[in-house]
Amino acid sequence: MVHARNHFLVEEGITMKNLCDWLMLREGMEVTTNMDDFWLVCDQVGLLKFAKVIDEVVDYMKEGGSLSEYGQWMLQDILSRKSAKHSINKTIAHLNMIRMIWANRWKYQYYSDSTAIKVIARYVYGYLFDRNPMLN
């Protein structure tokens, strides 16, 4: 879920495959996991906004009905996804990532517990000073 959210928040985006993956995972978890516990963990790690909306979109795709405004925005973003541009130059790739985060800053307000500015600041700090970065 963290990986999917991070792809969604920047221009790389998520795809219909990610929605299908979530549906399959959720259906498996409903048999073995207390979903209230799952939502609590999502809240504790800052994923609740994103997880609830992606869950709503999956329900909409499976059963129809209506979507909230956030769900409509997410589905529109998924269906109109642009291809990510990757660079072989590491510095340019990092600058492109910052550009993508900034260009998609509106998503952080609705789907994340952080702001684009905070994410960019952590990203720049990690690039400049962290010699052993943790990848997510």
C-alpha cells in the first residue's frame, strides 16, 4: 500500500493492475484479518486517506454506484495516467522526482498525511546527507 501510494502521489501513477492487486489482497484479508485492525494500522502509518479512497474506487469498479469527489479524482488520474520519464543521469533523475512531487502536490492534501513541501525537504536532505538511505 505504501509503494502504491508513493507511485500515485508522483507522476509515475498507479494503474488498473494496482487496483486489481488491491482487490485480490483485500478479499484475501477479509477472510483472515480483522479489517478494523487493518484500517487502524493504516491510520497509524499515515495511509488511511489513501487506503480508504483506493478501497472506494475498487468497490466502484467492482459493484458500480457512486464515487466521492476524491474517488473521482483518483479514478480520473489512474485512467489518464502519463508515462513516467526516467533519466540515466542520477542527479537529473532526482531533480525530475522533485519536479513530479511538486507538480502533483495537490494529491498530498487529499491522499497523504504529509505535504509535498515536507516530502521534498526529506528527499533533498536524504540525497545530500544520508549515506545509507532507506528505500520504500
